[in-house]
Amino acid sequence: MTDAALKDLQTFLTANQVKGSAPDLQTYGKDWSIYHAANPSLIVFPENEKNVVDLVLWARKHKVPLVPSGGRTGLSSAATATNKEVVVAFDRMNQILDFNETDLVLTVQPGVITETVQNFAEEKGYYYPVDFAAVGSSQMGGTVATNAGGVKVVKYGLTRNWISGLKVVTGAGESLYLNKSLKKNATGYDLRHLLIGSEGTLGFFTQIEIQLTNQPKELKVLVLGLEHLENSLDVFRTFNKKMSVTACEFFSHQAMEKVLAAHAKLSAPFETQASFYLLLEVEQTGEGSAELIEALFSDCFENGWVSDGVISQNSQQSENFWSLREYISESISPFTPYKNDVSVRVSRAPEFVKTTQEIIQKSYPDWEVIWFGHIGDGNLHINILKPKDLSREEFIKKCQGADDLLYQQIAKYDGSISAEHGVGLAKKKFLHYSRSPEEIEILKQIKKIFDPDNIINPGKIF
Ligand SMILES: Cc1cc2nc3c(=O)[nH]c(=O)nc-3n(C[C@H](O)[C@H](O)[C@H](O)COP(=O)(O)OP(=O)(O)OC[C@H]3O[C@@H](n4cnc5c(N)ncnc54)[C@H](O)[C@@H]3O)c2cc1C
């Protein structure tokens, strides 16, 4: 960065809004993913929309690329600065601005932590249904930029479903106020939805308006043992037809073993060992619900779909069952997992797991593969654990070699190479497996309109 650019920066940011120490550059320079090293030139902390506009105009003038950064829990290197970019961190734009109980709209700044939104909603007697293992550190700006999914998508959908309005500063430095929390707005293209999931490549979110909803009624959690993953869909259909299913997750026995090894306080839900476990969460909507759950559970058992199972009897037990699923990412992280997050149509998910596992095992017989994910919405997380004798670099290289095999499978199944973690830097060279050349060309044209000088998150997605 030139001296002139630095001097110019100091005309609109105070000294304490700029950080450049080596530890700060490392901390703020990358997300959770392991594939790319952090190499930013500076970290800046805007405190209001005007700071963001000034930053964009400054970046255009001095040709300095900017990387928007939230809670840095992203898994695709979309918030990683590898090339001397300036990281724009939203930690100080972290205020709840307004709650309108008639509209049920909560207005926040982008740096508000996702869990803070969940807690605020709960305190007011309402509900924000986007939920995943990183809610305690991800920021709303990051979740909107990735269109985060998580464990409740099967009933409530993705982040996109809950964003009623957005204020954005584009790469041209223009401020836009999109949809303004209108329920009905038939005025042409909905730019709000274009910005949601854009991975910080089109603009910076400076204000987010969130549609809250009513709290679910009492929830029950079931953990069911399965020998054959295809039976997970028989179970899902059986419950979904009669009840409101709020989560439908699966994990392999190997995944559970890793969680139990890392968390001595947790125990297996039942003694019978199964190849896979299905975690179902259902809403008890009224009298007779408890009996209905037991009857459906018996049906699944009698049909031979499940080998064993438990139904939570209190909230502590529900929490313990959820921990078996929620702690997987954290429990396998010491094994340097190479993560893939893919999706296929729900009805094809079990078959996809089976055929893909066969392909991986044939090519890489020594690899330990941990499968888990949101099977109720067709989203599968494939985690390859690093063998002890391979260096991290060798391991990543080999895994990237295996990616082509995996994504050829995905293309065969008409699936997506990234279900909810985004493309970022990590998946961009594989985008062609999920998007046609014509589509990618349109995406590039859109980027040019929003960001004519290519200064916001350049090189991400494509
Ligand atoms: C243990 C674990 C479990 C996870 N589980 C899930 C899951 O179940 N479902 C799921 O969807 N994800 C999951 N994730 C991934 C991650 O938490 C989500 O992608 C989350 O939405 C990222 O939010 P963040 O604030 O950390 O964003 P970051 O990682 O900081 O950034 C993500 C993207 O948002 C952009 N961005 C950030 N702030 C802004 C802003 N104000 N304006 C414009 N762009 C911005 C960045 O440039 C980047 O492109 C998980 C991650 C971990 C570590």
C-alpha cells in the first residue's frame, strides 16, 4: 500500500480503527478453513455506514482490494485475505437497532453475533430459527453473505427466508436499501436475494432486518440407530407426514465415536451399535403428540428400519442428544479434517453416500472418512481425516486430487459442490461441476455491475 493511500485512510478512520500487528493480521486475516494462509496488509474496523462508504471510495481511488470479514467461522476461505488486501472487520458495528413487534422485524448491525439474535428473539417470546454449531461466534453479516443453513432448514429454510430488508454499500460505493422489510413488493428483481449468499463479493451489509417468528411448541428429540442409511428417509417420511419435523440429522458411528472420545461426560444414546444414527427433532403440537411419537417410533422399529432408539424425556436429555451431533466438527478438528459440504436431492442422499464412500475407499483405502449432515435437506458433510504419517501439505494436495472424483459424482447426481459453506477460494476451481459456463458468465457480469473496479473480495467464487 502506498504512503499516499495510508495517509488518506487516516483522514476518515481514527488510529484505533486500524490494526496492523502480526498477531492481528493472522487473527483477522482468515476464516476457519485450513487451505489458505492469511496475508492481509491491514485490518480496519468501520463503526458506521459512512465509514464503509468512505472505505470503498478510498479503495477505488487507491486500487486497494477489500475483504469483508464477520465472525471468521466460514469454511471456504471466503473471508481469507491472501494477497495484501485490507480486511474490513465488522466487530464494532454490533448494535441491535430496533425491534418492531407488529412487523416482527428485528433490525441489527452486521457485526451482531447470531446467537445474540436468537437470545433477543427468545427474550421477547419469539424465535429466530437459523441454528448451527457456530452461532456463538458467527456474525449476522457473515450468515447473510453465506446464506447460512444449519440444523433447522428442513422446517424453516435458509437464512434467506428470514431476511426482510438489507442496507448495502456496493463496490461502487453506493448505498442501497433493499426491500425495506415489506411483506409484499412486486417491483421487479429482488436484489436483496441476489446479495444474500454473495460471499461479500457484491457489497458490504451495513444493516440487516430480520423477520422473527413464533416459538415452536415443546420439542422432542429422538436418536435412532440405522443399519442402512436409506431407511433414514423411510423414517423421515413417516414422521413428516404426521408431525412437524424441525430437524433431521444423521451421523456415522465413527463420527459418534470421535465425539464420545472428546467428551467424557457424554454417553452413547443406547447400547446397540449401529452404522448410522438419525437425530429427529419433532414438535409436540398438542394433546396426543407424545403418544403419536411413540406410535410412529414403533412403526419404524417394526418395519425393520431402525435397530434401536431413544426418545428424550426432558430438556437435559434433548440437549445431550443434540451434543452428539453438534460436537462433531469440534471433536474431529484435531485430526485436520478436509471438509466437503455437498448436496443432492433428499431422495438421493443415502444412495449418494453409499456410492461416494465406495469410490473414496477404492482410491484411498487408508483414509478415515467421517460422514454427517442434514440428511432431511440433502446436505452431506464429508470429512476426511489426516493420516498421521502424511504432512498437512501432502494431505491437502491428495484430498484436492480426490475432489475431482467427488465432484464428478456430484455432477452425475445433479447436486451442488457447496450446499451451505459457500465457494470462496476453496471451491472456486470446482464451480463448473455445479454451474454451467453460461451461468458463470452471468455471475461475472453481475459482479461487474456491483463492483466495477473489482475491489470487494476479488478472486472469490470465480
Ligand atoms: C463448527 C462449525 C459449524 C458450522 N456449521 C454450519 C452449518 O451447519 N451451516 C452453515 O451454513 N454454516 C456452518 N458453518 C460455517 C459458518 O459458520 C457460516 O458460513 C457462517 O455463516 C459464517 O459467518 P461468519 O460471521 O463467521 O462469516 P465469515 O466467515 O467471517 O465470512 C463469511 C463470508 O461473509 C462475508 N461477510 C462477512 N461480513 C460481511 C458483511 N458485513 N457484508 C458483506 N459480506 C460479509 C465474508 O467476506 C465471507 O465471504 C459452520 C462453521 C463452523 C466453524
